Amino acid sequence: MSDGEDRPSLADQRGVESVYQPAEDSDLLARTARERVGVDDTVLDVGTGSGYVAATLADAGARAVGVDVSPLACREAADNGVPVVRGDLVEPFQTAAFDLVAFNPPYLPTPPEQEWDDWMEHALSGGDDGRRLVDPFLETVDRVLAPGGEALMLVSSLTDPAAVRAYASEHGLASEQLASEKHPYEALVVLRFYRV
């Protein structure tokens, strides 16, 4: 990006780390997913960040693994005891490998001119409509779901959950809303996706 070298990283601007840390969204997804996993279920935490959701599901008795494109996130998740793979969404994994896939995607709508190219930006920015990674996830997650498996994804009211569900339907996934929480500027929603 132009002038990128003249600006401090977004993480420095925010005064936070370069790996997304658990917040209200991570907690809502983790609590909702924990209610749905059984002992020895195989689960994947996509965009694992610090590994919080995967660790929560492992505490519930699931065999959990995280995946993240950021090497910094992979290192932090591993330091937190989460088995982790560096990769893009579900691409590194075998077909029908998981009973449950959880994803807290970057969902904040962000105009291109406001994007900075650093790892924290990748963890937060959902692109113009908040669905930069939501749609590709919905296009590919079915491949890694075991028979009877399901995917849980957290989205914001800013991301248009109805449009997300319609897109999933176009790709052969039924959906339902499992949980929601209101916050000052948005509502957080956990959606469940499964084969029709």
C-alpha cells in the first residue's frame, strides 16, 4: 500500500498486540460452541488467533485444533497449548475431518482506503461488506464437515446476518441462529450451518 512505510502499524496505533485477543465475540462463540461439543468430538477453530475458542472446546473434552494465516497467531496459540496449523481457512485439512468447525471471522466493514496491511488489520477487517472471509468460508467449509457435522460462525449485525444465511443456502448449507448479544453499536450473532 502506498505510504505504508510512513505509518506505524495498526497494532501500534491501537496500543494492542498483533494477535487478536479474546473479546465479547470470541466469548459468545466459545460458550455457544461448548454447549454443542461432546467428548472426543474433533473440532477446528478457524482464525484461531490466541487459541481461545479451541482451548475452551478442548476443556470440554473435544479434540481441538486451530488454524490461522498469521504466523504470530500460530505462535501464540501454540504457546497457549493449542495444536495449530498455519493455513488459509479450511484448506489444509482432509475431507470430512471435523464434527464441528468454529469461526470468528474478521467482520468489520472496512473501506479499502482505510485498510492497512498488517496482521491486526487482517484479523479485524471484513472488507467493504464485512464478508471478505465469511463468503469463502461458506463456500468451502462443507468439505471438511464429517457426516452430521456443523459449522458455527459469529457475525455482526453490521455484516447482515440474513444475507450471510442466504449466501450459505446458495452453497447448500441450511442455517439457524443459535445465540445473540446486543452491544452498543451492533448485535453479535452465532449462526449454525449444516448440510441440507
